[in-house]
Amino acid sequence: MIKSIAIFGATEKYASVLAESLASSNYRLLLLSEEMQTLSDLRDQILIKTPSADIELLDCSTEASWQADSVILALSYELQELIAAGIEDFVTQKTVIAYVDSVQEALNLIPSKGLQYLLPNAHVISLYITNDQEQNKVFYAGGLDEEALNETMTFLMLAGFIPGTSQQLVTP
């Protein structure tokens, strides 16, 4: 069964790279962005590289959250909070991956503990992506749920991202 991943803010720097990589790894992508023309261009670019990619452009966060197996919030924390209020009922028992601004935030779950509070029935994972000195895409992830953390790490590695020196299962 093909898994669906909704990417909010899909046109952002690392989110678009992640979308391109996941499309070639046989995931169904539900892409959202306020920049619809840029989003359409991203889809077209992905389809040139991976003609068999399964991509749907959406403009409704609840629809995307309902359809997705996992949700990636590649947005500022303020926007993550706003979206969380609208998707809470649709992400029950799903993994919600929230971009954060530093390695420390990813591994210490700051501010995603707040997001976990807003989405109490979801498995929130904090994610930080950067480039190393060799320009490899490196990620750091942390979360309270081991299965969700492992699933996140697996699809990031399938997409060509390299785990940083430490990924962390955070205990409450």
C-alpha cells in the first residue's frame, strides 16, 4: 500500500527538495502552499524527473490531513499553531512532522511540545534539516513516539537525507 504524505509549505527550500525525493520513492504526495503558481511549477518539475509520481495539489488543510498517512508542517511555528487548530480531528494517530529552527529544538522538542499539546492524539516529531560541509542534506529529528520517529527517519533516508549525529527519542 502506497503511503500518502501531506506537505504544508511544499514550496519552501527543504520541503521542495523533500517532495522531489519522496516522489521518486513511491509516496503519494499531497502538496499545499499559499504560492499556487510555484506549487504548480514544483509539481511539473517533479513530473519531468519522475513521470510516474503521484502528486495532488490541494488548497484545503483539512482535506490534506484527512487523506494523508503523515503530515509535514514545513512552516513557521506560528503557522503550525494556526493549522493545528484546524487539523486536530484529522490527524488522530498520525505522524505530524514539524519543522523547527535548530538542532537543539529538534532534539529537545522545543517548540513541538506545544504542538503536541495542540494535537494530543497525533505523534509529533520535530525536524531540522540543514546541509553539511559537503552539501549533503542532513536531518535531526526528535519525538515522543519511537515508531513515528523511526518511520520519519526511514522515509527521510529513502529520500536521500542523512541522519545527523544524534536522533532522539524524548521521554516525557
